[in-house]
Amino acid sequence: RGSLAANLERRGTIIQLTAAGRAEFAVGEAVPQLDAIICCTGYNYSFPFLDLQALGLSTAQQHVAPLYQHMFAPGYGPGLSFIGLPWRVVPFPMFELQSKLCARLLSGRATLPSAAEMAAWVQQHKKQLADAGQPLSYSHHLDYKQLDYHAWLAGTCGRDVHRVPGWRAVVLHAYWLWRWLLLVGLGLERVNSS
């Protein structure tokens, strides 16, 4: 587990957060004032401090739904944003773009489509998964689609937000080509057995 910095504390499940910054935990003493919360839940999405049912959200089948562009619950806009859900991605550049978009939306420098348009995107995304034979747990699996997602994030932020640098795209394409060649050249059985 390693050692933590003196100003960090590892805690368990949060059961309540207040507007004043107080946090209550399932086990242990409450903390009267937090500076930040870093939720490390892995791919089993869990937000016990949110009333997901009241928000019309679910974490069933290892995905958070319904979310527009893996971030926004239709009807709540940027007021409820999820950063860092996509997986099989280069995480930090993506999370930075997601954070920039949230900041732009909250400051009024960018806009989201209507709740109906966001809900339509959610349905289309769900249909694409079904058509590809992928389970709902792959909702936030981006892999080779991450470059398009980066472009969407940056484009929605505005012209002054930089797109994915060309060298990163080249590296990712080389990786995807290498992986494809392994699958074709070695067969799925050998790749899956290693």
C-alpha cells in the first residue's frame, strides 16, 4: 500500500457529504472539513454518497448510466459531472480535457445540447454496443475510439483548447496496429492464453 503524504488520509466508504465539507464514513470518525476527495473504486463504480436512484442513475452491470459522453446525466448538465470513467485509454490527458470541459460548462464558456439530445445520444450509444455484441460493461471502454473522444472534448471546450498532439496519435495507432497484428498472426487462442 505504500506510505501516504502527511496531509493525506486513506478512508473507507463515504456515507454522507455536507455542503460545508463535512464527511461521514461507514467506519471511523467523521471529518469536519475536507479539502478534496479522491475516489478510488476501480472499475466497480460505486458512489454511495449520491442517491443514484433519485438522480435516475445506475451503476449496475459495471457502468454508470445514463450518461451523455461518459460524463453528464441528461437533465443535470454540468452540475453533476463524472470525470475519469472511460477505460482502456491514456487516462490523464483525457481526464484533463474532461476537467477543462466541466470548467468551461460551469463558467458558461461552453454549452451542452438539450437534455433530449443527450438522452438520444445515450440510446444511440447503447444501440451501438448491442449491435457490436458488447455488454453494457463496455459502455465506457474507449480504446481506439479515444482519439475521437478527445477531439469531441476539445472541440466542445472551444478553439483555444489543444487537440491530441500528432505524436500521441501516431503512438496509439502504432500500438493498435501491433495489437491487431498479434491477433491476426498468432490467433486469438495464443493471445488469450498468455
